[in-house]
Amino acid sequence: MASEKSRVVCVLFPAATGAKSLRAFAEASLRFTPLVALRTEERAVFLEISACGRLYTEDGLRARLLALARRLAPSAGPGAPCRVVIARDAATALALARFDPRCGADPEAWRALPLQALRGFAGAGPDTSGTASQDHEKSVERIISLLKVLGIRNLGEFALLPSASLAARLGKEAIELSARVQGKLPQAWEGFHPEPAIIERAQESAENLEAILFVLKGVLDRAMARLRGRGERVLALEARLELESWSVAAEAWRRAFGIVFPLPQGSAAGIIPILRDRLAHELARAPLGAPVEALEVEIRETAPGRGAQRDFFSKKEEEDEAVESLMARLAQKFGERNVFVARPVDRYLPEKAYERTLQVASVTDAGEGSVRALPSPERPTRLLGAPERLVARGNLLQLPLNGKHWRIRGWEGPERLSGEWWKEGFDRDYYRVATENGERLWIFQERGRDEAPLYLHGFFD
């Protein structure tokens, strides 16, 4: 018998919904529970949520599933929304979604369902094949006809019939149906398995960059929702544009743009600015020869996504994603070697006291080797790769190489740094210098030398 705590969600889609949209929705639903099943011919997706009921309320889950359905099954149309029902088992949820206008608001609503709902209780439950065998269907139809002759009007009255008389009057199939209607016979589940590749397509026209990006936003939304269901983020993708073939040469009707991200991306909002920069550059170099009639995005490479639950009381996760998106955008524009996070390492020499990394981590991260954001940097935010010699003339400092100069307002220091005697060794006095134009410089002078020159080593931004 089904447990009182057993809860199954049925999402029933309109007749216009295609099989591809159903599979995409089932894949994205894996974010809520690993137990997902798909019944394509019934246009229904099932989620077993008994073990994860404390993660979200049922009303909240309904709202999230409806929002997800609008993103992944646009073919259903605004006038034919899907129906979401939560009941004790899959067959009951499917029957309520089909026949109950209130979508199972009352836990005992199944009793008022018409006898036609018995068709959903036949067979082994949700599966990818869809329906039971023809012979079994005919047997169920015969049982429904006999029940009507006996004056039985709904499932509640059918469930009250004594089991001893069911086999004699209606056959052994009626005993099984009665047990399923009352929730006494568990149903077998065949789990949903996503397709290996994630390819999303939109058959929409676009004539300029903004229109292309608008369509790509919807395509990426669907692809990222599927990735999130898998618990993954994108590392590489390919965007393909199909042009109106009648107006261009046969070999030029398709354009493809591959993008590799230095950091995994988890949202369409972070990817769109990167795509905008890339497409703007490519289309300025080689404009499209005709309007776009279809767009396609294929996820080429992925990385594991964050496994932790989203923090409801902090925006830190969204802020980290925004920083990662910015770094990926800068790396796409300037090259990976020119965009990095400086992670401190144990070295005495300031210009060697960091290493390059693309890892971004929050202040709360405690893992070994994590990058921690410094609330107030003790070292310059811009450190020169090699110190540059300065010329001092009274209250004026000048770089001889480019003629740039600063008028000094004050000195702070010295901070004495020395070490690495086993190599060349160094012994320096560092100063923080405030200038009249608002810049703050990091300047050092070698100790132990008469009239040692000054060197500019960095800037405090």
C-alpha cells in the first residue's frame, strides 16, 4: 500500500506539446528530484518528491514547475497552460490532472472522478512506451461498460465494491484496478535518462545583432535549464546561424561561432554579454549575407556545477556568477593570459608573491587552496611586472620613459621588506605616496646605498 507520505507530481501538458519539449522539461526537472519519469503519449512528466518534501513547499514547487514549463514548452501557447497535480501516486495524479477542474485540491478528490479515469490506472505506471497492450485496453473498456450497467458512477463507488465479488463479476483485472485506485498496489517506475547532447534550436528570423541576441537569449535559457537539471555548467558551446538560403550562395548559408569559457558559466545572463562581444566582432569583420531564419546552440563541454543549495539570505552566489561572467568576457576579449586573479603565495619578493589563477571564491569559502577576497588590500591592486625608475625633482616625481609625472602631497612609511638571500636577495624601504591628482603610488628605495634611486612598483586604486 502506498505510504501516506508518498507524494508524486504529475505535470500534464496540452496536446500541442512536442516530444522534444517534454524531454527538455523532464531533464530540467531533475534539479528538484532524481526520480523523474516521462510518459510521452500521455504528454505527462512525473516527479517522485516523497524524500525531498522538506526542501520546498508543494505550492512553491507548483509555481516553479509552471514557470519552467513556460520556458521549455512554448509550443503549448498561453491559452493552453499545463496542469500540475500532486497526489499519493502517479496514476492518481494523472487522473486528477485529466478530469478534476480543481487539480486535486481535495485529497479525496479522486473518489469523484468518472469511470473513464480507470484507463490511467491500467498498466505498470509511467514509462517511455506509453500504453498497455491492446488486449489489456479492451479488458479495461469491458470493465468500465459493466460497471456502468451495475450503476457505478465514479471511482469512489468502484473502490467500495467488495474484492470477493470483483473476480466473479468483472474478472481478475478488476481486482488489480481496485487495488491501484485505493493506492494498495505500488507502481513500477522506469527512470528518465537525458540525451547525451544538449542542442536547442529556434526557428525565428532576425536581421541584426540585437534581434539575434534576443532569440539566442531564449535558446540559451532552455539549454541552461537542462544543464542545471544535470548539475552542470557550460565550458564550451557553439552558436550556429542559418541564413535564408535563397539569397546567398550554398556554401555561405550557415555560420558557426565556437566559444570556450575560461570559467564555467551557469546562466544565460552571464553568457549573453560574451556572445554580444564575439558576434559584434565577427559580424563587423564578415557581415551576414542574408537575414537569419534559424538559430541553434550546442553545448560542447561542461563542468560540474555547484552542489550547494542556494543561500536565501545572501546574494553572494549571484555576485560570484557576475564576477565569473565578467572575467570570461574580459578573457574572451583580451586573452586568457591577460585576465587572472592574483592568489597570494609565500614569497618575500612582492612581484613574485602571487600566482595567476582563474578561480573565484567568496570570503566564506573554507576549502584548501581557495581564493579569499581581501577586504582592504595591503598591497597595490595594480602591481607592475617590473619596477620603473623615477626621477625626483623637489616635490615632483617623473617617469623618464613616458614623461608622466605626479606632484606629491605626502609620504607614508617606510615598510621594510627584505629576504631571499639565497638568490640575489633584496632589502627595500616601501612608501605609500599620496599625489595631488588623487592617485596613490607604491614606491621603494634600496637600503644601504647612498642616494639610492626611487622605483615605482604599483598603484592603490
